[in-house]
Amino acid sequence: ASATTKPHQTPHQRASNRSNRQDSNSMAHVAAIHAGLRAGKRHAASKHRQEFYEQQKNFWDSIQQQAEMNQMINDILKKYDITHDKALDKDELATLLQDLSKGEKPTDEEVMWVLRTADREDNVINDKVNRSEIPAALDIWNSYEKAKPFINKMFDKYDTNKSGKLEFDQLKLLLTDLNDGHPPHDDEVKGVMDIADGEVASKTGGINRTELQGAITLWYMHVDEQKSKCSVM
């Protein structure tokens, strides 16, 4: 069999064929660009829809949470507000805290600490936990309950004279323990004590049990601030 030979093309025909191939490639390229743009628009639209749905979900979740919180506050007032003044006084709050602690009676110091801390939430000091302050009281007590084993351990370890408060030297030893054995400067100890002592009650010249959590928090904040300054330098 004889080999098939391509028909002879003139220079004009060859140029025309190259032009047609280029046009075809160009059209395919444009089509690909348009397809990519359409896909990008669909992706952007899908992303916007997802963000919208997420915003709507967050909105309705917040509404639901608020409704549940309001119902919980109503239930608390109904059960514990014996005086029907839409607030909890010291005795009513003590009963609530005892129930939250599964029957363990809180000390007077603990009750007054929660009351006075929560009572500052609405900037109206009346020695009661008003309706709007109940969530804060619950958060304060819940946080304290979680930290209580550690707080009691540290307090009992350093309250060596059983005075019911940590005096300057005792607080310094405690902070040394928290500082990996490195004693803090006296002015650092004084700074912690000046703020934590009497934060929500009268100053006693020492850190009582309910004030210790705040004192420890202040110390760690101070340490972090010092580390931050060192890293900048």
C-alpha cells in the first residue's frame, strides 16, 4: 500500500489554519475564564448564604438563651424570694447558695462576698441581689466553687496562726510558692494586698479566704505584665 500524502497547502492556507487554531484556543481560554468566574460567583454566593444562615442561627440561639435565662431567674425568685421584693437578701441568697452546693451551708463570709460582689453589677448598692444581678451571683459562686479546693488548700497551708486571714508575711510566702520559689518584692506583695484586702468589704489588714482567689488572680496578672514588658525590651 502506498503512503498517504498530505495535500499540498499554499502559504496562505497554512497561515489561515494557524489563525483558526489560535482563534479556537483563544475561545476555549475565554470560555474557561467565564466558567471560572461563574464558579467563583456560585462559591461566593454559597459563602454569603452560609454566613447569613450562621448569623440567623446565632441570633435565634441568643434569643433562646435569653428566654432560658429569664425563666431560670423567674424560678429562682419564685423559690427563694420569700419577701417578694424581686431581689434576694442575705438569708435568701444563703439558701440559694446552699442548694447550689448540694446542701453544704456557705459561711457568712462567703454569702456576704457573693452578695457584695454581685450587688455592684447594676451600680446600685442596696445589699441585695436584684433580678438583673442574679446571673452574676451564679457565675461568681460557680467560679468560687471550682476554685475552692485549691483556695482552701493554700489558705490553710499559710494561715499558720489560724487568724482567718493571711497577713503580709504569710501572703508573701504563698506568692513565693506560686512564683516557683522566687520571693516577690515587698512592694509587689503590698500591691496585691492593698487591692485584694477589702475589695468588696471592710479592710482587715490581711487576705481572708474569699479574697484569696482575687489576690492570686492579681498576682498572675502582675507576672504576665512583667513578662510582657521583658519580651518588648
